[in-house]
Amino acid sequence: MIQKPETEWICHEDAHEAIVDREVWEAVQEKNRAVKQQVANHAAPLPALFTGKLVCADCGHPLVATRETRRRKNGTAKRYVSYICSHFSTTGHSACSWHRIYEISLKTLVLNEIRAHNQAVAQDENAVLDKLKQQILSESAAKQEDSKLEISRLRRRIGELEHMTAKLYEDKVSGAINGDTFAVLIQKSEQERIQKAERLEVLLAEERKAQQEVENIRQWAGIVRRYLDVQELDREIVEELIDHIEIGERSIIDGQRHQDIKIFYRFVGVV
């Protein structure tokens, strides 16, 4: 299929008898245009509350918003927003599954969790910060200890190599070694020094990242404090507090609906 711009279309008006008359057709098109123009001045439509924040727990693809209208017996209509796995929506069950979650349910869950964190921070902020710090440190405590030992060894070895390089130059000048031997030894020493220095920089970057994660906890707590009295969840709060939310597939366990949902907050991850 090739998508052609409307300027390249070839149209033959009234080539066959119309199913509906021209007036009805134009009236329907006008209504369609009004629906598409959801906001004034042709601005882009506002995203759904959790657009860009939901991730399928199984395939890792984002969830996309869908809108539906349900008719009630009394003749009224109720509109719903739900989210489904985008990979499923384009490829079907062969790739993934629905992972459907209704916005109203997710909104209630997220709001209740934010309120719980708000209350905990308000009651004893230091206790909350200490708990999160321990959580971060315990997850990588063994790795950090190994990293510190390796950093110490690398620094010591780099110092030895730099001393060896200086000694090689002295030996060359004094005639203790010839030029060919010097070239081989200095190249070998420099290659090892570069390798060790690159590894050291990687470990130091990881160490700085771990320190930054601890600092991020205070930043998260500061944001949470601003929403101590939050009554309604809006897009601004979602953007500021939430990094992403993992949505698992719905299942039935002991006759009860079950769905794993993990909220990853900005700066601190799962709390």
C-alpha cells in the first residue's frame, strides 16, 4: 500500500449513484471534523493521563490508550479510557497479550500509593529516607565492596606502571637498555596503563552514580512533600513523580482477579 497525499488524488465526481444524498454526507463530515478538532486552534490533543508512562511487564513495549463508550440501560453513555500493550495491538496474540488496565482503576491505585508515601514522609521523613538508602545500598552492597577493592588495586597498579615508565626512560638514557628493548617495554607498559585507567574510570563512574542515587532520595522526598494534600491525580503530578509503571497480564487466582503492577518513581525506582 502506498499512501498518496491528497494533492495527488484523481477523483471522478458522481461516477455512480450515491448511497446517501450530498447534504447528509456533508453534515456527517462536518461532525467528524468537529470530533477530530478536540482543542481550539488546531493544537495537538492532550495525552491521556498515563500516556508514555506504562510499560508491558512481559515484552517491554509501551501501552497505548484506547477510548470506548458504553451505553447504559437508561440511555446514557459512559466513556472509558483503557491501556493495552502496543505490541499486542499491532501483532496480536503471537507476540504478546492484552495487559489491559482501565485508567480509572490505575488512577485510584497510584493516587492511594502516593498518599501513603505522603503520610509516611509527613510522619517521619528521616525514617523513610533511611529505609530507601538501605534499600539502595543493600541491593549493591556486595558489588560496591568488590568495586572499592578493585579501585584500590587499579590505582596502585597504575602508580607502579607510571614509575616503571619513568625508570625505562632513565635506563634508556643511561644506556642500560637499547632502543629496541625500550620501545617494546614502553609500548607494553603504556597499553596496560591505558587499559587499567579505562577500567578505573568505569568503576569511578559507577561509584558516583551510586552516590547520586542516595542524593536523589532527598529530591524525591522534597517532591512528595509538595503533594501532601493531593486529592486528584493529574498529568502534571504523573510527569513529576513517576518514571514508568510496569503492567502485568490479568489473571484469576482463587476466583479473584489479579494483576501485577509496579510503580517506578523518578529518582528512587520502586518504593
